[in-house]
Amino acid sequence: MWQRWVRGGLLGLAGALAAFLIYLLVTRVEPVPPPSSASPGASGRADAGIDQFKFTQSRNGAVQWQVQAERAHVFETENRADLQQVLVTLYGRNGWELKLKGDAGTVDLAKKDFVLINQTDPIAVQLESGYTITTNHLMWADEVHEIKTLDPVTIAGNGLVVRGIGLVGKLEIEEFQIGKDVRVEITE
């Protein structure tokens, strides 16, 4: 008989503990925020934030190009730096320099490629030959030393204005190809 009372008491105690645990879980649990659809960069999970960021690409002891930015967010696992207020300087033969400015950009720290973006005024690429290339989005592929864009582009100078969509070109030899919708105007 006493065993029945002990079993009943233990069963009642277990029930009371279970009810108390359920009460704690219901009243003390903080809601988990829903997952964000934003990218890791947009949610601020950068590995490092750097003011006055500078990245230099050299080959055989000579500087080929340099990216400077007022602010960078570095994502080490993605080998990427997202940049704000960017100045890119490309260096060529005989002291040649080309400076490009952008509102934002990205550097692939592994491939040594970069992207430059302007939201308002177009990026202006001043060539030695007197031509100027303008576009709002520019990519540099370091392995092949090419600039590219898939956006509208204008090449102007020496009495010509060439407009189209998309561009691939080699800056050092000033050879460019516009992808499609090419229009040429002769100006004076």
C-alpha cells in the first residue's frame, strides 16, 4: 500500500515539474527574428570594416593598379571587399596613369578583379589617344587585363561619338568592342 502512495506522489511531482517547465518555456522564450533575405554584406556581417582602404596589385615589382576607398567592408570567406567612394588608378607603360572614380565598388581579393559603379555621374575613362569612355558600371578582369561593362556606354573624341550597350576592351592597346545597338555620330 505504501508503494502505491510513493508512486502516486512521484507521479504527481513529475506532473508538477512538467507543468512548471512548460510554463517557463512559454513565458521566458524570446522570439527568434525571421531570416533576412539580405546578403551577408547588406546585413553588416563583414569580417572587418576599414576606413581609408587601399589595395595594390603588383606584378614583377611594378604596380599595375591600386584601389582606394573611403570605407571598405571585408568578407574574408568570400575573398571580397565592398567599397564606398572609390578611386582606382591604373598604371601603364612610360608613366601612364588612368584614374577612375566611383560611388561604390567591389574587389575580388583572390582573383584581383574589381567592379566600379556610379549611381549619378558616369565613370569617365580618359584614354591617351584623346577618346573618353563613359559608363555607369565597369569591371576589370586582371587575368586578361580587360575592362568590361554590360551597360550603356559612350566613346567620344576626335570628332566621333560611338554609343552602344556593352563593352570589352584592352586599355593598354586602346582596343575596344561595343556589344550591341551601336550608333556612330560624326561631330565637329
